[in-house]
Amino acid sequence: MQLSGKLAVITGAATGIGRATALLFAQEGATVAIGDINEAGGRQTAADIEAAGGRASFVGCDVTEAAAVEVLMRSAAETMGGIDVIINNAGAQRSGRVTEFAEEEWDLLMQVNPRSCFLGVKYGVPYLRQRGGGVIVNVASLAGLKGGPGMTAYSASKGAIVAFTKALAPELAPDGIRVNAMCPGWIDTPFNQPAIDFMGGRAAQDQVVQQIVPMGRQGTPEEIASGMLFLASDASSYMTGQALVIDGGVY
């Protein structure tokens, strides 16, 4: 029960890494507030947590809209009695060569990825301060540290999250708030479908994974959730401003 009594807000927890993280946090004793634009999936995650004996709630939230994120944080704090942990996990993925990449897609990635982290921090930090401190995890990507063909826009958006995290950590350290970034590599989730399509399909992706991942496979959402638990818990109590890479050895 590494998060016993902790109050956590997790965005993008309807599917994939966010869902696995919400389930694990609840198993470890946290009360979880889920914010997601995917209402059916978000409510299902909350229902699954409660069916297993945990405590969870759902708030519909478009993380690119300031008013929606403000409502998410306020509602979560009112429902749970405060906020100790914020996991800015919601994100978007698009792939394509830079000369063919639509400007609208670039703008979307910047709106969903770094902007959502900024909004989550802006409207969530006051509640962490009320509790005397807390933890923020911004979900970036291996792509934010190591780019590749077709990944220019996505890498730029996730690299911005890493830089944001490194600047934010010393700013919030006096408040007792730790800030770290999670950088997953290839994880087997539908989130990566745009990259899979760009690579020519699942078979082509599997071949690339075999070639570039020393461990020879994709990771699972549950393996990233374990890293999230480490960052959110007292196990990482002397760690802030870092980008934790979980990628099977690529980086």
C-alpha cells in the first residue's frame, strides 16, 4: 500500500498507460480522480476500480481547455478532500515526414501534449500546496529525448514536456512538490497506431522493434504504471527534475 491515503488526479486514464496507472494506484491505496475526454472509457476505469474495492471518480475533461482543467482539479479536490498527486498523462500521437506534415496536426500535438501539462500544473499546484506538498508526473516519451524519421512533431511536443519538467522542479521544490517526467519507449497500446501506420503496419513495426529494442519486445502499460508508482510514492522521495526512461534499453 505505497499510496495509502493519497489523493491522485490522473488524466487520460480511459485507456492504455493512464488506465493501468489508475488501477495500480487504487490497488496501492490511493483515491483516484480520472479526467478524460473519453467518457465511456473513463467511467469504466472508475467502475473497475470501485468493483475491486477501491475509490475512484470521473470528470469529463478536454485537457486542452483551461476552464475544463480548472473544473477537473476543483472537482477532484472537493470530492476527495484534496490532491496529493497529479499525473499529467493525457496525450496525442501523430507521425509523418516534416515536409508533408499538416500544420493542424502540429498544432494539435502542441495543444494536447505540453499545453495539457502546463494547465494541469497551473490549476493543480494550489491544491498540492494546501496539502503541504505533493508529486507531479508529466508523461513525456522516449521520443522527447531521442528522435527519428517521421517523429519530428511528436518529438518536439514531448521534448517540450521534458524541458518544462526540468524547469518546474526547482521552481516548486520550496513548496515540497516533486516534479518528474516519465519517458516510455515502445509500449503496446492503441496510442501508437499513427506511428504504426506510418511504419507500414503492425508487422513492419514488430520488425523495427526487434531491431532497435535490445530486449526485443514492446513494453506493457502495466510496466510503465510500475514506474509511475515509483515516481508518485516515497520510494523516489529524493528525486525531482528527472526524466525516467522505461524503454527496454533503446536509450
